[in-house]
Amino acid sequence: ARIDGDARTARQGRVVISNFGGHWKELGPRRTGNPCRSTKPYPITVQRSNYREVEFTVWAATVTKSCPNFSLTLRVVDERTLSGTTDDGHEVRLTREPVKRNTQR
């Protein structure tokens, strides 16, 4: 996942969704003074999903009290990409990574 913004507000994360739950794990260096750059994953609850969009809430406050929870509604762009905006207007993109398969030799 990638949320666009300036040097302070841009975020990257790894999102894992299975059924109606999952987690959001922040990526990148921890920034001094920003407790939301936690090393622990934030739980996710999916509110709605269909072939056109997915809506979920990231429960950041359950991990770090000073971080706000946030909700995203993302529309399907193609079979690997979801796109939307945050409440404050920053673009969000989720790109599906291919499943890594173990090969037997």
C-alpha cells in the first residue's frame, strides 16, 4: 500500500486481507516524533467488498493510542490494483504482489 504525500505524510505499508480481517504493517524507517510509524501491525476489519470496491478500517489506535484509526474505500483499477483517496485528499494505491511459490527440486 502507498499513501502519497510530502516527506512527513507519505506512508507505505504491507496490507494482508483474508476474509473480513487482516492487518496493515507500516514499512520504512521509524521517524522520530511520529508514534504512528509503529513496528507492530495494525488490525484491519473489512466493512464491504465486491468486484468493484473494497472498504476497510485500520484500527491504529488499538496499537498506538496517539494514532488515529482510518478508513479507506478503494475502487478496482485492474486485477492487481486498488485506488482511492484518504479523508484529507491523499491518493492511496494498493498493488497486489504475486504469490511466491516454493518450487520442489
